[in-house]
Amino acid sequence: MENFDLSLVDWSRAQFALTALYHWLFVPLTLGITFILAIMESIYVRTGDPEWKKITKFWMTLFGINFAIGVATGIILEFEFGTNWSNYSWFVGDIFGAPLAIEGIMAFFMESTFIAIMFFGWNKVSKKTHLMATWLTAIGSNLSALWILVANGWMQNPIGMIFNPETTRMEMADFWGVFFNPNAVNKFLHTIYSSYIVAAVFVVGISAWFLLKKRDVIFAKKSILVAAIFGLVFSLLTIMTGDESAREVAKSQPMKFASMEGLYYGTTNAPLVAAGILENDPVKENPEKKDFAVELAVPGVLSYMAFLDTKAFVPGIHDLVHGNKEHGIISYFDKIERGKVARQALTDFKNARKDGDKAKVAALTAKFKDKDFLDNYFAYFGYSYFDNPHDIIPSVPISFYSFHIMVALGGHFMILFIVVLFFLYKDKLAQMRWLQWVMLWTMPLAYLATESGWVIAEVGRQPWVVQDLLPTMAAVSNIDSTSVMITFALFFVVFTALLIAEIKIMLKQIQFGPNTGGH
Amino acid sequence: MKTIKNIFNFYLDGFRNMTVGKNLWIIILIKLFIMFVILKLFFFQDFLGSKFNNNQDKSDYVMEQLTNPKK
């Protein structure tokens, strides 16, 4: 792995992971609760029942606290792009810049206008105008997420661009290709739907606290009714989009797919490991080594999940590293060699330009537009930074467990919504204290599930920042790792303080209950 | 002019009548100060922007980093 300062790479990664994970503690609630608010307020406007106005205002206050504490935490990620990840920022600038700029402008105008009407507009604008502002806040915040996820989707499956050796940049060749990248579409839908579940669990959990305290029971039941139906609908949609996402990952990121299922050796009729405990990490060449100490596997399901065919061959980690001629899989050894050819062409371009050799520059510029070169060599550019293919395998335990935690908790949420709605329908929910405790303690699990989703998305694609083209270690700036350690500590302190502030203010507001009013 | 005045008064009344919001605004302002004044100014300078004056130099530097990485 050439002359990389791995300590710098690790600290930069840790810092980005820390800020992204903290940022994501605030975002999903905003994405989901705004729609729950819009539904509650719609019921109020339709029925004229002041109880629904009280309910809407209570949850709106909690949304306001979460929004205020979380707002702009994402900007720190952009600081990090410019300082810690300057090679990456330059390399992808043209592709990344457009979606992020649109996101910034949309977020600022939509949120600053409609959130103000939402909070300040009660009794000042008509009911319908206020309701429209609430719906537009929900739509606006979700559209902000769209652009971020388009950018992220491109990193996972880079399409719609050309590499310009003259500028050392990826340049947008097909905006709609980038926008409708199947990875981005699935990622966006799966992310927002799962965020809606987080918000639904949040409302159900806090309402359960009121039931446990035997306070504001009508308010709690009505809140639970809306949130549980909302959560159940989006649980089903999350499963559907997760299924689509898995198929897309199997196609464009087969190593991530194999890692998240702990599939070391490819097979037809591949089993889905519903639950398991990994025994060790058998990337070494030992076919006898056991992958799992314990496993509960369902034959054929993984093949179906990946290719809609129970008999289909799903490549394992070993197949991807060593290749599999029977199934047309190029080995990582081969990809490394092809990547090195591509990098040599770029080095030749650099030297020719330095020497003023115009003919060679023109020939190499043409080479970077040649389809055969792009498809068979430049497509593996990032592999050139590795000598050992085993360095191109993500952490299998982290990928496997984070994926399975996410899926298992997703199942738990769906069952919880069904059970809660059943007992609500039977009018027995207020008496079922065990269920109320489960509802309450499911709240942190919702955050664990959504964070696990990001862990599998981002750790599972390592070592790439841009799939197959730019490895993480080549993306970092050549800066002093000490400064990254200092800012890591600073972020940890600042974000933890913000989180404590959020929890304290929120708990205080929850204790006041829905009858206090005011923002 | 009247519309602008109405919008201004709408925001002014809104901020004046805030209860929980006042504490939140204090947190937001402290947070923005830490982010933009302390972090951005002292710790997060634009790496390429602070080293090079034009895009060609930035491009050349990244080209060198990608073709001959010495970290």
C-alpha cells in the first residue's frame, strides 16, 4: 500500500465517522416527524378538534428542539472535505458540488421560510396556509436529504461522469444519469422511509411514557394511533426498498454484499444467514476454515435476494479476490494490474505535459476517452494503490453485524407497530404496562438501527471513497495527523454537549406535557 | 413596502413570543460561533485553497498526489 500514513488515514476516517454518526442522530427524526406533524395537523384542520391542535403543537415543539440542536451539524462534514479530504474533494468536485449546492440553497429557503410559518404562524395565518407550511417543511427537509443521497449514491456507484486528466477531475457528463443512479434512488427511499420509522418509534415511545405515568392518556393514544399506522406503512416500504437496495449492492458492490452476509465462498442456491455468530475471519486461503460458530441459514434466499433466482450464483469474498472464470468474475489480482496500467497512463500524461510533448498529451487525452481503456483499465484505477488484494476487503464482522442488527431491529419495529395497533383497537393499550415499557425502550433501538444502516453502507464499501476509483487512503490531505486528533477530540466534546443539551431540554419539555403550549 | 414590514413584524413577534425557543437560539448561536469562528477559522482551512492560488496549481498538486503518493 505504497507510502501512506495510515495513522492519518485512520484518524481522518474516525473523525468523519464520528461527525457523520452524531449528525445522523438529529436528521432522521426531522425527516420523519415533520410528516407525522403534517398528518396530525391535517386531522385538526379537517375535524376542527382542538385536541389535535394541542397534539400537533406538542410534537412540533419536540421537533423544534431536535431541529435547533441538529441544524448545521452537517456543515462540519463539509469543513472536513476541504481540510482532511482535499484530494477527494478535488477529484469529485464537479459531481459532488452540484447536488450539495442545490441542497444548501433548497434547505435554506424552504426551511427558513416554512419553518418560521409553522412555529410563528399559529393564529396569524389561515389554518390552511399554516397546514401548507407544515407539509412544505416536511417535503423540503426530505428534498434536502435527496441531494445528499444522490451525491452519496454516486460514490457507491460512480456513473454519469468522465475523468478529465487535464483537470484531474471527474466531470459531470450526464446529470440525469447521476440523479437517477439506481443506487441513489434506492438509497434515498430506503433512508427516508427508515427515518420515518425512527420518528414513529419516537412518538410511540414518548406517548408510552405518558401512559406509564397515567397522564394525558387521550393525547397519548391519539399520538400512538397516527405514529403506529405511519410507522407500519413505512416499515413495509422500508423492507421493499431494502430489498431493492440489496439487489443493487449485489450488482455494483459485490464485495460489500458478500461481507454483509459473511459469504466467504460463493455458491449457487446461496443461503441467507438470518442470524449467526462469526467464528473468525477466514480470508486466508483455507477452505476448511469455518465461517460461523453458530448460524441460522435459509438456503436459496440470498441468491433470490441478489438476482431474483434461488439457483443463481452469488460470489463470495474468495471468488472476488481470486476470480471465478466459470462465472466471469475478474480477480482482484487482475484488477490491481489493470489499475496500475491506468495509473501509469495518468503518470505518462503528467510527464508529457511537464515535458511539453503535445503529441503525447493529445494521444493520452484521447486514451482517457477511449471506451476500451475506460471500461477495462480506468474502471479499476483505485486498485492500483494496493499490492495485496486482502487489503481490499472490508471488515466482515462490522459489516455482518451492523447489517443484521439493522434488519433484526427493523423486524422488531414492524411487529411492535402491529401489536400496539391491535391493543389500541381492543382498547387495552392503557392497561398493558409491559408493552408500554417495550415501546419506551424501543426508542434507543430505533437510533441504533438507523446508525447501523449507515455503518453497513459506509464501512461495507471500504476501502473505497469512490467505488473502485479512489481508495480512502489516497483521498486524504497530506496534513499533520495531530491536528486531526485534536479536532476529533473537539468534535467529540461539542457534539456530546449538544446531545446532552437536546436530551435535557427535550425531557423537560416532555415533562411539561401537551397542555403547556408555546414554542 | 407594506409586505416587507408585515414579514418583518411576523418574524419579530414570533421571536418575541418564544418560550423554549429562546434557550434554543442561545444554543444555536453558541454552536455557530464554535463552528464558524473557532473550528473553521483555526482548524479547518481549505487545504488546497490555502496552499495554491489557482486551479491549475491545485490540479497539478492532486495529480502528483494521485500518481506518486507520498504521505
